[in-house]
Amino acid sequence: MTDWLDEELPLPVAKPAGRARDEFLLQKAVVQFLRLACPDGLVFAIPNGGHRSVRAGADLKATGLVPGVPDLCLVWRGRSLFIELKTRVGALSRSQKAVHQALIAAGAEVVLCRSLEAVEAALLEAGVRLRASCQG
């Protein structure tokens, strides 16, 4: 088993309220866009964040939670594309970097995006056919 799977789940660290809200709003917009623009794909959230007790965190880890998994996954035509969303100033954690590398090594595609436009551009670059554009 890899080291990043064995590490203890950290106690939740609160992001500044504005940044957490900005990431929430970005993720909400991305999900809405992908449900419209890519109806033949399946997009879903991977809710690793949030505040929880130490016991709840341990229970989640025991049932498969992996710290650092990207925020969203789009499954499209047999491909798994993972989307990590960050604000303009957000940075990847050590566990996020390690999981991204492991996903890529396993054959998945991982993108880091800081805007809805960046998500659209990354998916188009990956060859995903979109039926709508956020550009208007």
C-alpha cells in the first residue's frame, strides 16, 4: 500500500470563508455546465472535504475515503477524467499531489482548473465533445 493511503486523516483545517465559498460556487457551476454540455457523460462529486469528528473520519477512511482525491470525476466514453478545482490562489496539498500522480499512473486523466472556462478548455483539449460552451 502506498504511503499516502497510510497517513492519518488530518483534522479539518478551515479555509478562509470567502475561499471555501468561492470553491463551492465554482464546483456548483462546473457540475451544472457539465450536465448540460456533456449529457452522455456522468459527472459526480467526491466529497472528501468538510468538517467531521475524528471517529467519522476514521470510519470514512476504513470504508474507502482517500484524502486528496479530486473534487469531481467525469466518466465519458470509457474514460475517467478527474477535475481538481481551486481558487486563483488555492494550492494543492501534499496528499492531492500524491493522489493525482497515482491516478495518472493508473491511466486516469487529471486536470487542475481555476475557472469554468479552464474546465471547458481542459476537456476540449482532452477530446471530450461538449454540446454547449460557457463562453456564450
